[in-house]
Amino acid sequence: MKSRWRWVVIAVLGGLLSACATGQTPQESVDKVPQLAAGQGRIYIYRNSSRAPLVRPAVRLNGEVVGSAKPNVAFFVDRNPGEYEIEASAEEKQLRFTLSAGEEKFVRLRVTFGLIGGAIVPELSDKDTGQSEMKGLTLIQPGAKQ
């Protein structure tokens, strides 16, 4: 009987670990980032911390879910120029910005601890900081299941 439970535990742990292995290695993903379409801007969204690993709220861009705030993961969305709002927490912490054609924005998802527990606060980073902080993160391609 002990042997059977041991195999059940191993199978469950194996399934959990394989579920965490989404995306591509950093170098593979950087090589496959498509060119930005004419007239659009790109928003990179990343979480470069493993603090509070179970805090993974949905990331919303103008109310639309575009990903989740997984630790050590980055993703991007291409959008038309305009006004945008990103939120990723129940504590109503939003980031508002304007995206121009051909522009790249970098949004860091920072973990904070509030009254209810862990929260994610979106913050704009400059391009150099964003690119530096994204090194070593798993980049999820648009449309990939997160």
C-alpha cells in the first residue's frame, strides 16, 4: 500500500512540475520574437521575481485578460496606438500610459504585500532597465497558454 501512494505522489509532483515548464528558454524565445507590425506598438509585461510564487493574478489590459503574473515570466502584446491601463491585482493598482506606433513599453509586475496578502503592482520601466530585467526570464509567445 505504501508503494502505491509513493507512485501517486510522484505522478502528481511530476504533473505539477511539467505544468510549470511552459514557454521557451530565454535565447530560443528572443530569437523568435516577431517584427512589430507597421502602425502598432508593443507592450512587454514581466515579473522578474519569485517572491510570493502562488500570487499569480490575471493581467488585464483595458479590461481584457492578456496573461497572468507568473514568477520569472515575460510576455508581450502588440496593440494599436492609444491609451492603455494595466491591472493585475484585486487591490485596484492600475498603471495608465499612452502607446505610440513603433514604441515599446516595458511593464514590471512588482510583488507587494497588502492587507489581504500578496498583490501585484504594475510599473513602467525604461527600455534599458526592462531589457536588462527580462534577461533570463521565460518569454511566453502571444497566443500560448500560460
